[in-house]
Amino acid sequence: MEKNIPKAPLPKVSLDELFSTQKERDEADLEKVVEIEISSIDDFPNHPFKVINNDDMKQMVESIKENGVLLPVIVRKKDNDRYEMISGHRRKFASKLAKLEKIPCIIKELTDEEATIIMVDSNMQREKILPSERAFAYKMKLEAIKHQGKKDKTSAQDVQKSKTSREIISDEEGKSRETIRRYIRLTELIPELLNLVDEETIAISPAVSLSYLKQEEQYMVLDWIEYNDATPSLSQALNLKKLSQEDNFTEESMESILDIQKPNQVEKVKISKEKLRNILPKNIKEDQYENFIIRSVEFYNKYLQQQRSKEVSR
């Protein structure tokens, strides 16, 4: 007869640990930890990962208020008694929200390239990464690895045998070199189009093709998207790319491609925002236009029905 053996309680894992890597935790056990004023720590230049005050961040703040910062952040020394954050931007942000003045740190001596690679790698452990974050992170790491290679004094034979920067990232990330290339290509998009990729309004494949358009051409496409409330398909994006490469991109040629209705596209009434601004009340915001117009039409239909009823009763 089997005995009921009580289960050992699962170890409690803090949010601080969930937002870190095992390597960071191991290093924290081995290296000297010092308390540094949060106000003395600058963010990493062009840090590609967004730090936002969402539900996860609020939980992290509560965890820090209750337990403190359990895992030290990684910084490097700068001039004028200041420091630069390498890994731990969210912990720093949460600590500020928790009203802490100091944060536990591990100070590392790193080159610019080493700091960039550690910064990217530590953030790539996150469960959810936006396409824009991944794109700029891959680009920064690729450039850092290239610079490292130029600084290393190796023979021509060793260089020939070594992997390319993109191959190194491909192996470490478990993604193909083509996938890495496509993500990095997204950094050529104007911010407004890249935001639409993050919001999953535009798929990555057509977005990559749109990235080959000149900046002014991308803004023309953005205007079309906003006016028509629709996005280019992959085939349309490829045709736009071809137009741009052949120097035949005009508003008319763009519309001739984009105005071809996609199979799953629902036909919509088009009214310019400029016309609406001239007739709608000034206190109505753009995101309220649709609801206001629908309610106005419903009210007008009721008015017409009442008028017809009056005429019939005469």
C-alpha cells in the first residue's frame, strides 16, 4: 500500500528573479555588490527595450517594497562619478517607483562592445519582445560584434575561418540568418510604420518590403493607411518596393497598387478628416469621430421617422 508522502512546498520565486538570467544570478553570488544612488545611474544609450509601467511592473514595485531588490543590477563606471546601466533598467525603474534612493549594483569594467552585447543578451531572456525591440537589439549587437572583430588582432587565416557577425547571432538566438536580417531591416522603417508592426496591424513580411521605400514614400503609404483604414498585403508591398527601386513611385502609382481591394478587405465609406473637422463639434476628439457620426445618423433617422408619422396622421 502506497503511503501519502507530503509534497515539499515549491520555492517562492520573486519577480526580481523572473526578470533576470541564471548567469546574472550566478555572477551576483560571486562579485562584490555595492549600493549606488539611483540618480547617479544613466540609462544605456539608445536602449532598445521599452520600460513601461504595466501590470508586471506594478507587481515588481510591490515585490521591491516588500523584499527590496534581491538581484543586483549591472553597471559600468562613467566620468564625473556617474554610472551607466547595463542590465537592470526595469529594476531601476521599479525601484524609483518604490521610492528607493539606492539600488544594489555590480560594477563591471567593460568596453562599449562588451557592454552592448551584455545589455542585449540580458534582455533577450524576456518572454515577450516586440518586433521593434528585437530589430534594434539585433542591429546593436551585430555592430558591436563587428567592431570587436576589427579590434581583435587575428591572422587573415583566423578571420576567414571565423563566423560572420550574423552567424554568431543566428547560433545564439536559434534563428536563421535570414530572420536576423529581416528583423534588422525593420529599423529602416519610419517610427509610425514600425509602431503598426508592434501593434500587429502590419505583418512583418510586408513591413520588410516597405522598409526599402524612401522616407517620404513611407509617409505617403502611412497617409494612405490612415485614410483608408487598411494595410498593404505582401504582394502590394513588393510592388511598392519595385516602384521605389525603379524611381517610379508617385502618389498616383502608389494608389493604383493599394486601391486594388484585397479578398478579405471590407469596403468602407471614406471621408477625409479635414472635412470632418470642419463640421463636427470642436470638443469631439478624432478617436470619437466614428461613434459620434453613428449616433448622429441614428438620431437623424429617428427624426425622419417622427416626421413621416406626423405627415401620415394629418
